[in-house]
Amino acid sequence: MEANASKYQDEVYNFNGLWDVPSICGLKIVMKQDKSIIIATDLFDDNPGTSITEWNTNLAKELCDKYKIDVNQLVYIEHTPDKKTKLSFNQESFYKVQFEILNDKFANPKWEQMTKEDVDNLITE
């Protein structure tokens, strides 16, 4: 696990991605009285399968079902750890993803960028 990802990752989570290919992500779940925060961390170099962004509707639904999270209280965040390069797409980023719920499935994700401070405040408030 990357050093700066540890604050946003408690475990490595295994899931079946596209075509049931074994895939992994970092996972942190913070349960609050009024919301449940899921932070899914992309583990680029270690993930043999599907990225969290490509599979987010399925992953969010799977995690809500498994951990009995009310979809109305869900705050789902995609985290990309800093890969220590000058390329902007390899820098640390956080995106809150909102989904529509259609026939008990997650659909039509919409991403909203967040700062690290936004995420820290959400976790600690």
C-alpha cells in the first residue's frame, strides 16, 4: 500500500470486474449516524482487472448490499493515489460520485472533484 493512501484505505477489497475478471481496490468505509462514506482507491499497479471508475456502478451496489448501507445515505468517493510523477492524471485526486437508482441498480454516475481537505472534513465531522 502506498504511504499516502493509508489514511484512505483500511483494506484491499477483491471484486469481480468486467467479464468476471478478478479485480482489487483499496477500501475504507466510515459509518456515521447520517451518512455512510465509501472511499474506493484505485490500485493501478497491483490491480489485474477492472478499474474502480469503469466498474463504479456495480462496485457501489455490491458494497451497499454487502455492508447493508442505505443508498440514500451513501457518499461514494473514488480516490486515485499520487504516483509521484509530473503527469496530471497520476496525481492524487478525489471524486464524489453520485448515482441514480433505477430498478434497484446504480446508474448514470456523475463525478464531482473534491479536495483532500473536503474528504478529511467529511470523515471527521
